[in-house]
Amino acid sequence: MFIVSYDIENDKTRTRFSKFLKQYGRRLQYSVFEIKNSQRILENIKSEIKCRYKKAFTNNDSVIIYGICEGCEKKIIRYGHPVQEEQSVVFFG
């Protein structure tokens, strides 16, 4: 599993990036997505960020990708429920 967190100033870029991430995972919070997929999906996301989004980023923008190991997933503690909890996710391969 991967957690992708982002902080993007430009509304248009942020909206496009959010829609892009929805293809691969589910939103946990406004700028945080959980992606339960393979290393190949991670490479697709990284490639897309470099080729499509990085040029639109300013010095104040950031994207952070955290890898969560399988054993660590069981140690995640959640309180409350995200607004977008358990919506259908479409995976492209």
C-alpha cells in the first residue's frame, strides 16, 4: 500500500492531480490518497508526476509518497471516517 499526500497551490493543477489519483486509489482526506496496488502502479504514478505534473509545480508545491509494508498495514490506527470512505475504485492496468 502507498499513501500519497500533496500540497499544490494552483487550483486547476490540484484538481487535475486529484482526479488522476482517484484512478488508482481512494481519498482519505482532502489531499491524501490510499493506493492499494503493486509496484507497477507506483511506477506509473511516479512517471506521470514527472512527465505531466512536475512542470506545472511551483516551488511551494509538494507530493510525498509513503510506502506502507504489509505488516505495517495491520498497525494503522484510524479514528473517525473519511468523507469518501469505501467508494468504488476503478483500477487501470
